[in-house]
Amino acid sequence: MAKLTEKQQRFVDEYLIDLNATQAAIRAGYSVKTAQEQGYQLLQKTSVQQAIAEQMADRSKRTGVNQDRVVLELAKIAFVKMTDIVDNQGQIKTSAAEDDLACIESVKYKKSESDTGASVEREIKISSKLKALELLGKHLGMWNDKLDVNVTQPIVISGSGDLED
């Protein structure tokens, strides 16, 4: 791999913060006026691409965050059933699986007492199944928002062939 200049290395380091080439170029010391073009050009360089890929792989190893782990967490949320977590009285089941419990976003408990009696209000909210299913569907390529207008049929134009001025 070709050695990066000090400024290019700063760009790589800054790019890994937010994956925004323009902002990374500015933070690395490139001109604000030309940062968008500089960021684009830097991302086209094989040496910069390789440095970014290597640092992302290193970060993934350090943190344990990778595509498989993210997809598995989304699958937990997408396929959890509330009845596996909460009983008929609105309490979390002691038999609930750890994977199911990880899908709980919040738990609220409110006890009120008055002259006429007492009441208990419980709310257990799980993470959005719909959002998790949407993200999994995108990952699997199920939702294609782009319309393909490429024509693969040959177009034949027939006519007399005479062109008049």
C-alpha cells in the first residue's frame, strides 16, 4: 500500500468519525471552498480506501461490532412476542428469555392512592418491531425504492431512409 501523506492520514482519521467526506476534509485542514471535491477525490484513491477499510476492520475487532451482530439484534427485536415477556397482570415474566428481555425499551410503574382506593399502572414498551423489520428487509434487499429504467431490448427504427432538408 502506498504511504499516505500526513494530511491524507488526518482525513482518514476524521472520516471514520462520521463518514462525511466533506467535513473530514475540512477537519483535516483542506480548504472549506474545495472540501467537497477534495473529500470526493480522496475517497477515490486506492491507498485512502485501503486505509479506511483497515481501520474500520480494526475498530470492528476492538468493539465486537459487526454486521452479523447488528442483524442478530435487529432480528431479536423484529421477532419478539410481547406475550413471551409480559404476563396477564402486566408484569415481566420471570421465565422470559434474556434475548426477549433485551428488547424492552422502557418500563413505567405508577401507584396511586386516594380516599376511594388504590390503583397501579404498568407500561412495558418494547423496541419498534416495524422499524426492525424495515431495516432487516432493506438489508435483505426486499424493499427496492429505485425504478430500473434500463432497456435491454434493441430498438429498431424503420422508415424510408430518405431525409429531406
